[in-house]
Amino acid sequence: MNANDAPANARASDGYFLRAENITKVYSDGTVALREATLEIHPREIVGLLGENGAGKTTLTKILSGLLPPTSGRVTSPKGVVRFQSPREALDFGIGMVHQHFALVGTFTATENVALSHERPFARIRLDQARERLDSLMKESGLHVPLDVPVEKLAVGEQQRVEILKVLSRNVQLLILDEPTSVLTPLEVDELFLLLRRLRDAGTSIILITHKLKEVQSVTDRIVVLRHGELVGDVKTSTATTERLAQLMVGRAVEGESTAVELSAEQLPRAGARSKIGSSGERILHVADLVAKGNTGDVAVDRLSFDVHAGEIFGIAGVEGNGQSELVECLTGLRRAVSGIATIKGTDILGKDPREIYRLGVAHIPEDRWRLGLVLPFTLAENAILGVHRWKEFRGPFSFLRWGRINRHVRELMDRFEIQATGPNAPAKSLSGGNQQKLIVGRELAKNPAIVVASQPTRGLDIGAAKYIRDLLVEMRNNGRAILLVSADLDEVLALVDRLAIMYEGRFMTECAPTDLNRQQIGMLMGGVERKEVV
Amino acid sequence: MSEQAGPTQSRLLRGVHRTVTGLHPALESMLAALIGLLVGAALMYMWGFNPWRAYWALLRGAYGGSYEWASTLARATPLILTALTFSVCVRAGMFNIGAEGQMFMGAMAAICVALFKMPPGIHLIVGLLFALIAGAAWSIVPAVLKITRGVSEVISTIMFNWIARWLALYIAIFILVDPSRAEKTLTIPVSARFPILVRGTDFSYSFFLAVFAALVLYFVLWHTTMGYEVRAAGLNPTAARYGGIRNKRTMIVSFLLGGITAGLAGATVVMGMPPSYAAFGGGAFPELTNIGFDGMAVAMVGRNHPIGIIVASVLFGGLNAGGRVMQFYGSNPVPLEMVRIVMGAIVLAMSIPELIRLFPAIKSQGERLVAALRRHGRPASKEGSA
């Protein structure tokens, strides 16, 4: 531990809820995920666990919540050593975790999922009780989800709310949230933080895993920084500066305060240059009066009209679940629109399947890289040609795949897009999240597209990978491509886009330049307040 | 519980666990075959047979010489083809249980060539075409039902197996019947038969057809865009759709490929046997029955890989061929059924690695159940009895 950062456990005399002592975790493949980490959790505090992807945040919390056994070290509570064999035992002890990738039964409703988590052997499931409890919990916490729709039909943001409700309904004393804000928009984040503070005041301890500095500073009481499996800092939030945290986290001095936040300083000059390009380019995507239904059958996209031109990034911001996913699916051939017009360079795309749409020069970076973007058991090479496998470049006579060319292509992708992998034959599931996303982005951008439809392209990635992908999008824009960016990360949208639309309940609240509005106004528009009331 | 033994014991167990779950698929299959043979040995021992002598007889009967190898490979031939049927559909994400029925239809279609004369060679090829068209036609119906009506292919193919079986019996008795011998079908003329490779055995050139089919399917699956699409749709249908792959098409393609190989399997039996052979409707087709189902076992042991299937079919063909010898060997011969027990045990043993992968979960579930019951003594038992 760094001696400069004296542990902020000043309240050790208050007693603690949980203490992890000298935890080391070595995975079976030899990866050392944690080295001698010691951490104390007190009642009534929000601890931010900060670190880049792969720093060991998730491993540490999985050990605390009983999902993984430590290789050495122990977890103690005032009552003695605790050892959890399963997450349920941890839950019984009062530790609940909300994972980045949700543990929900897709075909069950929110109520059923919550009831399931309460299930005991030979006990009856009481849906009515679960429902009552959920209703009161939703009222109390301000988190709202549809209770009678199978969760697989909910948007990712809504699914996360179900997960949080599921854990909260167990009256946990320690709530662990793994990157909870990566799928939420500012308004929702504020609501979540309000809820977290309320829970803390009621006596709950909270661990918030994140790599967003702003968030960790705004809500936590104490910040623990992990770097490459080592606990390098344990500081009170009130005494921590953004620069110091960023330095602890990335392990190198970062110059300029804005670098520490998602908004990278290098992107700002480009933002200034973009007015020159403007929307004067050729119109690539034209959408008029587009109507589409969501999985639940209600109108998700409500008579949307917009254009995207060559050489601009058109950004759609908004709370997730307001029709963005359905819009993207319509434009990429994955969902049938009800009515309206959508054309790419004048060619109608509604009712066409993805292959025909790609042929018009569309690249699609999907929001869910595990479900849509990759075939995880496939190798890197096999994934790298998904969607372009019929191209002449890769297909010889008799439809034979030209593996020689494909492997060469993959090596080029790995070089150009900095994909860390053992080789073209490494299975895609063995790659880290950032490298998986780089693989998808690389594959799509290598199509040499006229328009890139990017949906949540940096979700869940560490700062380095996210910045890299944003830079790529900007570069594509500067090369005269049209880019449709759908993102719940407001910083990202504001930093990148030339024109901004804010989507709420299937409609655009406004369409303007990102500089026309301040963050507060944007937040209000996202929450459904009309434009004229805002300005 | 002793404090001392605990950690070492659990470490040992964990080590075994990691070893078994981390095995290469081919090693898993070998382990399963070994366990199946051990189970067979234990049963033989319990019933007073000498397992060593029996297995020695089986081994010699299966792989002891050129005649034995010929018998083994002759039995492996149709199994390769029906195993391909199952595996190509598994690769596409579906369970095609219908190889048996498709194989029966292929066999009946092949016998149809006995109705007309043609030059040698061409006659054979026409028979194979008949068989593969019949097999494909029989498999296309469940595929279309699945695509248009959402009918589970597992149910529909099983039903189609029964239809095919009784339809084949009807055809054998009323249409393709040999006028002079009512219990048999027409005999396929030599001009439409695979030449026998080893005289005095059933081993014919049809074996090379089966191996060729396996190689073709290997190339189709791993070296063509069509196979790529089939495998992508099988592993992640959503991502496949995103990748511009038409999942309905991959379903049809995999069922067609499967139907073709199953139909050919039927043809290799009726056209690959010695010239006097004719399908024996009166005895409910002893040579044909179960080839489709055994093919599924071969596919499992062969890990649904065409090359693995060829290897696994040599094992299963050897069990079938050697089993015949085993039942004549020595003073206390082992009945043929023992071979089927060994096959069953191998198939069951194939699931052991998967079971062991589940073992930690099962163990913790059990422990939690015991703990819960102990903790709430009475109320828990009350609930349990209610």
C-alpha cells in the first residue's frame, strides 16, 4: 500500500461490518488478479472502488460476495471469519451484489425474478407478496420497472433496475454495485445516487465499482483505488483530488484536470473544428415519420424524422429504454418498422435484412457485444468476418473461405486496432471486454462504410479503450463518413457530436448543436420536459 | 470432520476436478469409452463371465486381422453417415433425431433401382441419387414445420421415424416385394451394388463413400461460407442474424445435408451388402434397424466433428463386429446384448465431464439443503412433508 495515502479508517473504533485481510487471488490460468489486498468496510458508508478494467475490482467484490474463494487471505466480520460457499449464503449474511452482466431469468417477469431470489428449498413462491414488496420498494426508492413483462423484453437500463430491486428486496447490509452507471443516463444516475445516500443513511454499506472519477467523487465517502491487482490507495473522498485519483488509478501522471474525466482534452480541439464541416455533406441516412413497436407491443419509436450527413456525427442522447434500441434495430434490419421511410443514399432500407443493408455501406456497432456483436465460442478470425464473410475478398470459388486472406486480414485488424490476443485462432471469449469491443469496432470500420451506426460503443470499457474507440469514430467522421452515435454517456455525446438529438419516449425532444444547451437543460429534456419550458 | 484431512482432501478433489474438466474433448471421449468397457466388465464379472476372455475375444473379433477389420469397417460405414446427420444439425443448433427414419426412406428408395435395368456404375449412382433425395425429402418436412409453424424438430423427427419405419415395412411387403420370397424385398442387381472389397465379408467400397462424405462435410462446415453460417447460427442465432445470416436458410441447409447423409446410410446398407442380400421385411429389417440411433451415439463420442466421427465409428463398428465373436467364444460365451450394454455405458459416460463440471454446484446445493434442514429443524421438516 502506498504510504502517502494513509487509510481513512479513522472510524475503526466504530466497529466494522466486513474486513478483507491480505486477499490474494490467482486464477487457474495463472493470472494474479489480486495481491495482498486489505480492505475494511464500515456501516453507513459508501466506498468507491476505483480502477481500470482488469485492476481487480470485480475479483475483490466477487470474493466479498462469496462468488469466488480467495487463493489466500480471509474475510472477517466482528463475529469471526466468514466463508461463503455461494452468493446466497452471502445474501443471507447481508451482502448483495449487482453485476455488470445481469443474473436474470429472461423469460420471467421482474416480479418472478425477485420472487425467485427469495426461494428456499421446499418453500412456496409467493408472487403476491413479492409484488407488494416490490411496489413499496419502488415507491420508496424511485426506481421504476414494468413488473409484468418478461425481463428479456426490457431495455438494458431497465433490467439493471430489476437487478438492483432484487438485491434491495433482501434487506442487504452491504450492497455491491459493479459499474452501475454505465447503462444509466445522468438523470437516472442522480436518482441512483440519491437512493444510495438514502440507503447509507439508513445504515447500509455500499461498494460502488466504477472507473468514472466524477461519479466516485460525487457520491462516495471513501475511495479505494486498485491498480493491477494491488490496493494502491485508500483515501477519504473529501481530501481526494481528481488529479490524485487519476494518478493512482492509471499509475502515471496525467496532465490537465480534464484528462482525468471521460472528456479527453485532445478531443476538444476537434470539437472546435467541426463547425467547418457542419452538415453540408451529402445526405447519407434519411429517416421520415418512422414508427416502430417495442417488444411489449407499445410504440417505441414515434414518428421520428432526421437526416445524417457525410462528415458529421449525429448523436442521440437519452435515458435508455426510450426507443433508441428499437430505432437502431430498424435501421440495421433487425426489427421491422411499422411505418415511415428510411433510406440510405436514396435506397429504401425498411423491410430489408441486415445483409442487404450492409451492402449499402452500413456498419453497425451493436449495444450488446455478447449477444449480438460476437459469436463467443468462435475464434478471432471467425468473428472478424461475421457479416463480411460473403465478400469476394474472403470467398473463393465454390464459396470456399480463403482462410489465408482472412488470417492476414485479422492480423492487420489486430495491428491497426490494437487488439491484444494470442492470434487469429484465439477464441473470442478469451479476450477482455475492451479487446472484444475493439474487435467489433475494427471489423465494422474495416468495411469502409458510408455510415457507422454505433450504439453504446464504449459501454463498460476502461478509459483507455473508450478513448481509443471515440478517437476512431472522430477519425471516421473526419474522413467524411456519416456517424450515428447512440449513447447514454452524456460526456461522450457532448464531446463527440456535431448535432445532438435528445430522445424521450420515442420522440426527439430537441435537435440542436451540442453547445446550444447546458447540462442541466439536457438533463431536463432527457427527463421529458418540453424544450420551450427549458429555455 | 477432521481439521487436518480437510484441506488436503479438498485440494486433491479440486485437483481431480480441474484435471477432468480441463480435458481435451478427444481425451474425454477416450475416457468415456474406457469407463463404458469397465462397466461392461463389472457386469460380466457379476454374472459369472470372464471379462478378460470376453474382451480378448471382442478385441480379436473386431481388430484381430484383415477379415475382422473388414467386418468392423463394414459396420462402421452406415454409422459414419447417420452420425454426420446428427452432428451437422447439432452444429446448426438443432437436435435431429430423425436419422433413423431418413435412413429407412433412403434404403427403400435405393431398392427401387431393382425395378429397372441400367449399365453398371450408372445404376449404382442412380440408386444413390434416389436414396439421398428420399432422405433429404424426409428430413425437409420437419425443417419446414419448424420454420413455418415453430414445431420442435425433436418431436417431429421422432414422429417421422415411426412413420418411416411402418411405411418402409408397407413398401417392403406390398410394393418392392420379391415375388418368389414374400418375406424379402427385391434383390438389387449387381450392376447397382458397391463392389465387395474383402471377399467373404460385407466390406464394400461404400466405406469410402462414407469417409468421403465425412471429409466433404468437414470442408463444408469449416471451409465454406455456407458451413460458416450454419455454425454461427448454431452457436449464437442472434449474432448470426446481426451478421446478415438467414437463420431459416441455415436450418434448411443443415437438415438437407443431414437428410442426404442419412439417405446414403440406408443405401450403403442395401447396396453395400453381398449380392444375395435383400432387405428382410419379414424380420423387420435387422440390418437397418437402429443404425440411425447408434449414429447419434457415434456423433456424441466423435464430438460432432466429422473426423472424430470416423474414429468413433471404428470403435462402435468394432463393438458390433467383435460382439458376434464374443458370443461364440470359449465354454461360457457372453451374450451379444453385453455389447449393447457397453455402448449404452459409453454414451452415459460421455456426460461425466459435464456432470463433474456441475459437481461443485451440486455439492454446495446439497450442503445448503442439509444446513437449512438442520437450522430450522421442525419447520423445515413440516414444510417438506406438506
